[in-house]
Amino acid sequence: MTATQSPTRAAQTGTAPRSRGRSGRRQQVVGSLSVLATLLLAWQFLPTALGTPSYVVPVFSDVMRALLDPAAFPRYLDAAAATMTEVFLGLAIGVTLGLALAITLAQLPTVYGIVFPYIVAIESIPKVAVAPLFVIWFGFGLPSKVVVVVLLAFFPVLVNTIHGLRSVDRDQIDLFRVNGASPMQMRVRLLVPASLPQIFSGLELAVANAMIGAIVAEFVGAQKGLGVLILQAQGRMETPAVFALLIILSALGITLNVLVRLLRRIVVTWEPH
């Protein structure tokens, strides 16, 4: 009886946490949707009830009309494509540089101690202050925007990756060395895989920073992009259009974050989700 009952108990104890997990996720979804519905209702009715002018805070229905305006929607799409091109190019370059430099510095502690303070100093400079210089150096086109995005995406990936690489268990490193692993094998088979949770944490921050960097760069000087449309709508006092563009930016940022989280689930399979 004991032998036959143990698989049943195991199955029951295995399904219980899964059912609790599903129930918890359903509650989170219901709670999030409830909060969203409450916020949208407040947005729709509170400005009118408080007598707030529409050019200060427009009601939600006016924002949706501006967002779905057939005449403006093609411009929104073109601007979003320009902004996301800046974001993706900057992310690709910034993440690659951050990973490469982090792996190098983690292997060279002396160089790390010399170089890292200067990296921190560069990161401490507000990008809004240096963005006009990039416009002077690289022009109003794509390169100046990509440079700003690279700077904002580079640092979180670098710092998180270095922390991940330096926190790998020393016993595992010694075991690889005793078995004759080459430096490349050490990086590919131990250091980078063990650091993946921290790398993805840095990537999530880099994605958020990249969106901010692209818009800041477009505010300073650009020919097209969502930041340009926001400035134009603000200049014409078209506040519903400004809010509509902010909704588009928010949706794009959430989409990028979800993609990174999905990739993290696929790659970092040993992490609890």
C-alpha cells in the first residue's frame, strides 16, 4: 500500500503548488485589471468634476480620439518606427559593449580597479547635458540618438554582469581549472551561464533606459520620432495628442519589457517564476 500510495501523494503535492500558482496569477491579473479600470474611470470623470481645463488634463475619451485619429495615426506609426530604430540599434550596441567589457574586467581585477571609476564618472554625467554636444558632433540624424541610447543601455548591463561574474562560486572556478578548462571554456561554460540572472536584470534596466534615452535625444534635436511629435503637440497646446503619444511610448516600453522577461524565462530555466 505504501508503494502504491506514494506516487499519488507525490502527484497531489506536485499539483497543489501549481494550482496555487495559477490561482495567484489569476488574482494578480484580476487585481491589475481592476486597478486599470478604476484609473480609467477616474481619468474620464474626475477632470470634468473638478473643473480642470482640457488643455491641462483632458478626459480619457478625448485622448483615445486623438490616439485613434485616422489622420494622425500614420504619423504616429512613422514616428514610432523611427524611435524604435534608435532604441534597437542603441540596445544592440550598448548591450554588446557592456557584456564584452564586463567579461574582460571581471577577469582582470587590476584593470577593473583602474578603469571602473572613470566609467562611473561618465555614467554620472546627465545625458540631457551632453545630448546637445552629440547633436553638434553627429548631427540631427540617427547617429546622435543612438549614441545617447548606447550610453544609457551600456552601464546597467556592465554593472550587473560584473557583479554576476564576480559572484560565481570559487569552488566551481577551481574545479574547472583543476580539470584543465581553458579561459574561453571557463567563460562559456561557467561564468556567463552562472551570471545570466544578473545579466537579464541589467538588460531589463537597459531597455527602460533606452526608451528614455531615445526620447531625450529627440527632445534635444531630431527630424522625426515620437519625441518630436510630443514637442510639436505641446507647442500647439494639443494636450490630448501629448497623452496619446505617452500611451504609445508606455505600450512600446511594456512590450519590450515583456519580451525580455519571456526571453529570461526561456534561457534562465532554473529560476523560480
